[in-house]
Amino acid sequence: MSEVVLRVENVETGYKGVQVLWGTTVSVSKNEIVAVLGPNGAGKTTLLKAIIGFLKIWEGSIKFLNEEISGLPVHERVRKGIALVPEGRKLFPNMTVEENLIMGAYLYNIKKDKEIQNIMEIVYNLFPILKERRTQKAGTLSGGQQQMLAIGRALMTNPKILLLDEPTLGLSPKLANEVLETVVKLRNELGVSVLLVEEKVLLATRVADRIYLINQGRIEHEVLKKDFGKDELLYKYLGL
């Protein structure tokens, strides 16, 4: 059985006293891509915010490599190997591609400059277009290229698990496919586990090993890859 990288167990949290997650439990194993699917307002982004530390949890636990991290600040969770690619990318538009990548390595000190360069080369090998445009301002890139840069910036922290929040949002079907193909490469070539939040069911089924269905802050169903094609609830649940 594969090592569990991330385990979220019975987590409850929300905003200003309004509860969003209710006893939410998910897990991600080593070299696994897990998708969390659900409609707008289901609690998908809230789940990622709780994992990375933007939201304090009210109940439950969050364990990373079997260590409880729910009391740690965001930067300590990043240091341990968790990285978030936020919805909307949140790039620095007036900075170049390379400057954005360097910002992703802010947790490293100057003594690790060589390591930063090594990771940057990995990112450039993964996304050759970013190397071609490394001196171009991020705000002038296409939507697909900006998403690649957002993923690349997260990879600069050398993560063990990547949290992806709606990475295909606003992209054409072709670009959306390219981005998710890259997610598979991350797992296959770099050994990075992935927790993917998506609304596009069909795209998610192409890359995920497991799927959780979330609605109104509750995990209502879990589907294994072998059952994707025959699980009626997976399609009925999201109105497909």
C-alpha cells in the first residue's frame, strides 16, 4: 500500500462563523492524483485553503507525512513540501517570467542559489515555452502560459504535493487538456502527488486516480479509477 502523503480527517471550518466544511475527510497517497469535484460553492477552494493554512480549522486534523500540521503557519507548511496553485493564478503581472519563478523560491536563502537554478531548469524542461519567454512580463502571456507559470512558480518550492485550484478555469478545451497533461507529467517524472480541484468532470477523469464528490461542504462519494466509466453517481451528481 502506498504511503499516505496527505490526510484530511473530519475537518470543519468556514468564514466568520459561517460553516463551509462539515466533517470533510480526504487523503492523497504518494504518486497519486486525486480530484475533488463539485459545483460552485461546494467547499472545494475552502478545503485547499484549510490544507495550506489560509483558514484555521475548527475541528478535525490535517496530517502531512503522518505529522499533524493544522497548527502550523502557511510558510512552515510550504517548507515541509505543500504548494498551492491558486485559482486565478495570482501572478505578478509586471514582473518577468523568471522573476515570478524566483519569487516562488522565496523560502530558500542565498546559500541555496544553485539549488534554485536546478529547480528552475526542471521547470523550464517541463515548460519550454517559459524558457523561451523568461524575459517577458507575466501579464503579457496567454492564459495557458500564465497557468503554466503559476504551476512552475509552485514547483520552485520543491513540493511533495501540489494543490491545484481550478487550473483549467477560463482556458480553451485544447489548453485545458495541455495543462492537465502537464499534471500527469509532474506525477510521472517528478513524483509529485496532486490534489486537484475541478468542475470539469470529464477532464478530471482523464488524469485522476481517485475522485471525491463534494457538495455543500460534505464529501458525498468516492470513486476509484477503475469505476470512472460505470459510476452513475459521478455523472448524475454533476448533471452530466
